[in-house]
Amino acid sequence: MTANGPAGPRVKGTTPSTTPPRRKEAKRAASPGIAAARIGVVLGSTRPGRRSPGVGRWLLDVGSAHLRDSWPGMSLDLIDIADFELPLLDESVPAALGTYARPHTRRWASAVDACDGFVFVTPEYNRSLPAALKNAIDYLFAEWHDKAAGLVGYGVLGGVRALDHLRQVLAEVKVADVRTAVTLSLSDDLAGSGVAARPHQCEQARRMLDEVASWTRALEPLRSR
């Protein structure tokens, strides 16, 4: 997915958590008896030389075929926060009110709103998640609600401390993070611009995606209200 996202920004009303009609129509257009669901793989770093694009591509390679076989109707799409060029939060109205004045906020809201679940790919910076990812989450509110998320971390210690902090942030915007996470070591698992994952990490990724898919299906009635 690019910065342009789905056609047109989300229209905000008095009940920002209501699912937009276009998403309901898209689900009905899926094969009979199977609702389409989009899992956004959010790349959580924006710095030059970042490794998150390679980690995201690896997850797509490992996970796309698995979802097609095990969870018909589910798809994975990359969402690179760098494409949206979000400055430090510059909306004067709190995101909980659902009134977005800035074009970059509306583009970002449209991309997030179009997803039914997420996988967040994040490095660890100074025992926490990158400021760019925290900033991107803070821009929105209702668009995150009632969606499941898996976590992929990387760093000297596998990004585990970044994942712990990210879980706390996601809970506040009503994202249900799943138990299984994938951790990748900078020295052992990342090679060049890609990933040299070991078999158990590929299995962890598939297990995590199973959990995200299961919770995405379970939360669908809440998103459809």
C-alpha cells in the first residue's frame, strides 16, 4: 500500500468508530460465505538505512501463502509510515474527536481505516519503539479500534523491549495484540537488506498470523457496528 491509500479520505461523523460503508461493501463483495479482510504490515521506522522494509518483505513472503491456504479471504499489505511524511503531531483537535484538518492526517486515516488488522514491524531504539511509530499511532483513534495486531521486533536483543512498550500503546487505542511475537537479532537474523530467519522464526510468524487472523474474524462484529 502506498501513501495514496484507498480512494478518498474517511468521512468523519458524530460516531467515529462506525465502520465506513465502503468497507462493508468490500466485505460483501468477497467470495460467498467468506469475508475479505486486509492485514496491514506497518513499517515502524523512517530513518535512512532502516531495516524494516526488508523485514516487512520477509513477512509477506512467509505469511501471504500461509494466509491464502489457511485463512481464505485474508491478505497482507505493506503500509510504510515513511510514505505519509507525518510531521510531529500537528492536529489541534484531539484524535478521539475524529476531526482531521491536515491532508497528511486524512491520507493516513484512510490507509489505517481500510485495514481489518495489523502486524507492526519495529526496531528497538533506547529500550522502546521509534518516535515515528508512536507519532503515527497518536495521530488517529477510532481507525485503530477493535482490530487485532501481531508484533515483529528486531534489534540487538530482538526488539523485545520495544514490543513491550508497543503493547501498552496499542491497548490505549483498543487494538488487541496477540500473544505470539517474532523477534529478530541484528547480528544473527538480518543479512544485508533482507532477513536470514531460522526455521523456528518462520514458524513463529505463521503462528502469529494465525492468531491475528483468528482475532480479526472474532472482532469483525464490533467493527461492523
